[in-house]
Amino acid sequence: MMKNYISILFVSVMGLCSSSLMGEELSKAKVPDLLPMVILGSGPAGLAAAQYSVRLGMPTTLFMGQTSGGLLTKTSFIDNYPGVMKVAGDIFMDTMIEQTRQAGVKILDETIVSVDLSQWPFMIGTEEGTMYRVLSLVIATGATPKMLNVPGEETHYGNGVSSCALCDGLFFKGKDVFVIGGGDSAVEEALQLAPHVKSVTCLVRSQQMRAAHSMQQKLQGYPTIKPPRYGVQVKSILGNNEGVTGIEILNIETNKTEVLDADGVFLAIGHHPNTDLFVGQLALSENGHILVEGRTQATSVPGVFAAGDVEDDLYRQAIVAAGRGAAAAIDAVSWLRKQGVTEDALKQLAS
Ligand code: NDP
């Protein structure tokens, strides 16, 4: 098997000069490295996958992507990760990155902009044009919450504006907050906020909620959940250094604006899974999440695994993402070993 593996590698490295890197692409490409295990993404899923992979004996390279540490770096505080006392989101992620580095993972502060999964070893390319051949890939590129793109939203993100009630709800004890959106996520956010806040109101753009009827009914069980406001659009989010103080809304029917006093704004207008690079290459769900097989993290392409919000549209929690990252690494290392990619084979190849 080992011989088999080495000969495949030899053929594939030689193949660089022919098939996939022709013409302009070839001239842009720098030295093509061969990487046994690559993790894309530096949120909890990617970092957990990297730590597990390296501890399982696989030389592991992690590409950070555009936001080092992922979405959690924009969360005010983490207070729901067992074993970790309340900590700022960015400090939590910095610690996880440092722990991953100390475990022996090679961390590259680069973003992968091209992926070719049609041949094995797979081919990935960075923004700078460096190409790598990859034996196994764990995709942990996360999901991006959709934003309203209104004034004040970005300024107060992490300080009054949030996309995660489960993460940040406790910081709004006794406060008046608003959830933007009328889908199932908006209802979930309102239900999670209800036990803590003084009041929570959904601001819905349409004249009706998109959420399932059964979900909407749940809203009626809490005195703190106020009736939704329909046909309203957020124009801006107001605030100061201490946080949010109000929301300016437009009544779409009357075209009148109004300012509502608010201490917090929770965005629930959907997420974009970061899967653009994999469209047409991996099986994706209707809403773009990577589909994984059964109770494993395996994708539709052997040797490619996915973990975290890029494949999980249900829980979207750091602790779940980290668990799935660990599972993806175990799956990936086990798959590599089945292909003959053992520590001995790698040493032999390097010598
Ligand atoms: P949805 O696409 O279902 O709903 C998005 C909501 O946001 C809609 O009310 C939409 O309004 C509103 N919206 C979108 N853009 C804007 C904007 N720019 N300004 C104001 N409002 C806006 O997204 P969800 O995240 O709620 O759900 C995604 C999927 O996940 C769904 O399939 C859902 O069923 C599922 N899900 C299931 C859960 C469960 O079963 N417990 C929990 C969470 C999600 P409009 O209607 O006017 O377009």
C-alpha cells in the first residue's frame, strides 16, 4: 500500500507540469508543496480539527482565511463554553489559535481562493498564487450572518448588535431588545432572549412571518415577547460608546420613520454558508451548506471532510463546531491511513 501511495504521489507531482497548471496559471504558481492534511478556516471547528489531526500524527497545515479566529472574534463575550470562564470573544479565539500553534500545527495567515477536488491529490491556491497539493482536506470555512448594511450596524456589532442570542442573550438582562427578521431563526432568537430581557420584539419586513406556524405559536407563551411589528424596515441603528440606544425604522406602507428605544439588536435575517469555492464540486444542501454523510463528517468527495457552520445549519454553536472539527480530523486521519498515508510513509517521502 505504501509503495502504491508513493507512486501515486510521484505521478501526481510530476503531473503538475502537465494537466492542471498550464499557461498563465503555471507562471503564477510558486513551488507546489504537497501537504498531507489541510484545514481551511480558523474558527473553533478548524482549530479543533487541526489540533486533533496533529495529535493523531498527521503533519497539518491550517489556512486562517480572511477573519483569523472566525465569527467568534466579533462576539462580545463567551460564557457558554464548558471549562472556560466568561471571556471576550477575541481573547478566547486568540488562545485557541495559540494552543493550536503550540500543538505543532503550521498556521498560515493566507486565504485559499481556488480549489480543485476533481483529482487526487487535490489542488488549492492562495490569493498570492501559491499552489498546494493536498492529500486530505477539512473544510471549516463557517457561515457569514447576513447583514442589514445600515448605518450603525457595523459600529455596534459586538456591542449591542449581535447575531447569536444564545451567545449574547444573558448580557441583555432586563433590557429592551429587538430581533430583525421573521423566519425560524428570528423566532428562535426571540425564544432564547425571552427569559432574560424586559421585552423582545420581532421587526418583520413583510406583512407576515416566514417562520413555521408551530414556531410562531411558541412566541405566545412568554410575557416578555411583544407582538411582532410587520411591514417595517430598519433604517439605522443608533448608539454611543456604551452600546445601542435605539433603532430607526421605516413603515413601508405609510413611508413614515420612527425611532424605537432599544438596548440591543439581534440580526436573524439568515446566514450565507461560505461554500462558494465548492459549488459544483461537493454535494450542497438547498441553502448551500455542505452535506455530510450520516454520523461522519465525510463529504461527497472521498478525502474531503467538513465541520462547523459550513455544514451545520441547525445548532451553529462554538462547542458543537469544535466537536464536529475533532470528528472531522479523526475521520480524515483514518481515511488517510486507509490510503497508506502513515507516519512511516511520510518520513520515507521526505527523506
Ligand atoms: P429565512 O430565510 O427563513 O428568513 C429570513 C427572514 O429575514 C425573513 O423574515 C426575511 O424577510 C428577513 N429578511 C431577509 N433579509 C432582510 C433584510 N435585508 N431586512 C429585513 N428583513 C430581512 O432565514 P432563517 O435564518 O430564519 O432560516 C433559514 C433556514 O433554516 C430555514 O429553512 C429555516 O426553516 C431553518 N431554521 C430552522 C430552525 C428550526 O427548525 N428550529 C431554526 C432556524 C432556522 P422577508 O420574509 O420579508 O423576506
